[in-house]
Amino acid sequence: MMNNFLNKNSLIGALIILLLLTSWWGQSKTGANKQLTRDKEAVEVQLVDAKTKSADIHQALQEKTAALTDAEEELGKAETKIQRLAKEFSEKKSALTTLNKEERILLEKINELELALKNAKDQQAQTGSEHQQNVQETNAAHNEALAKLKKAEARIAQLEKELTELKAQAEARVAELKARTETRTERL
């Protein structure tokens, strides 16, 4: 009987130990599951944060790409304007060259007329009043040539002023566009 009693007690003790071990193992597994759940939630939060940052970076990249595209378009427009200004400059320079040639021709005519006037005056002194009319015509031609020369010189001065202004405008615009492009490039 005693053996039976000890066996029963041993069996009960073993069952209690088994129950305690099972309970401990269940709690351990539940704790591990809770930790896994916490880790999973933390990873999900990090994933959402990473997706948000990725979207922000993508949007910033799109904005910078759009800004760069705008800068390139503006630079293209500026280059077109510079080419147009260069063409105008070339045309005005050509007109100035033509006016300079006309001025030289007029100066040559004035020199010829002055020489003719001098000769006419010399002849007039020698021949008298019959050459008086020739001298007056020469003076009139001389005065007309001088008036044309003054007009040509005024036109040359005006064209030179316009050319200087166009060149200054073109240089200022190029400098402004380069500065804008550099600023936008630095932002990118």
C-alpha cells in the first residue's frame, strides 16, 4: 500500500511538474509571439516611413527635373534671342559699314569740290566776272555735300549708339541666364 501511495504521489508530483512545465512553455511561447508581433509592427512602421521618404524623394526629384527643364527652355529662348540680337547687330554693322563708305565718298567729293572751288576762285581772280557763276555753283555743291556729310555722320553716330545698346543688352541677358542656370544647377 505504501508503494501504491508513493507511486500515486510520484505520479501526482510528475503530473504537477508536467503541468508547470507546460504552463511555463505556453507562457514562454506567448511571450515570444508577443515579441514577434511587436517586432512585426515596428518593421511595418519602418516600412511605411521608408515608403513615405521614398515618395518625398521621388516628388523632390520630379520638381528638380521640372525646374531643370524650365531652365533649359529659358536658356533655349535666351539663345534664340541672342542669335536674333546678333543678327540685328550684324545688320546694323553692315549698315554702318555702308554709311562709312558713303562718308568716304562724300569726303572725296568734298575734297574735289574744295579743290574745284579753290581753282575756280583762282580763275575768277584771273578771268573776272564770267566765272562768278561757276564759283557760286561750286559753293552750292560744296554746301550740299557738307550737309550730306553731316547727315551721314549723325546717322553713323545713331547706329553706333544702337549697336552699343544692343551689345550691352545681349551681354546682360547672357549673364542673367548664366546666373539663373548656375543657381538652378546648384539647387539640383
